[in-house]
Amino acid sequence: MLYIIAYDIPHDRRRTKVHKTLCGFGQWTQYSLFECFLDAKELVLLHDRLRKQIRPDEDSVRFYPLCGACCGKVETIGGPKPSDPVTIII
């Protein structure tokens, strides 16, 4: 299942931790937004990790599930997508 995950975290350190966690689960597509293909086990694992990193009284992480039919209808207008630098260690 494809999930669009958006987050609003005012604290820089927590926001960076959430960003790094999400990088391990999906593709960073816009600032504070990820596209993640997750099975049920990965979804539970991601929820657990994020709950440990955020402060629910200040932070927000939202999961929007997209069905297979919706995935093919995603459109992008304007601007290049954000990209993370890739480091390869041999």
C-alpha cells in the first residue's frame, strides 16, 4: 500500500530525526512529505519508531493511504522533487 506521510514538527532536531527515519522507509518527494510503499509489518514498525521521536502535544505526523487505482493518478505540477544525497561505501 502506498502511504503519503506528511509531518509538521517545529523543533529542528526532532524534525531531522523524523526525516531520517522516513528516509529508511520511502521516497522524499516534497519538504515534509514522503511517499512510502509499506506492508502491514512495516507500517506498524514505522508508527512505533515515530511515536518514540515526536512530542504529540507539539508535533504531527499524518498517514494518507492510497489504493492501487489512486497511485497511477498522482500528478506533479512544477519544480523538481527534493533529493537526498546518496553515499555509497564500498
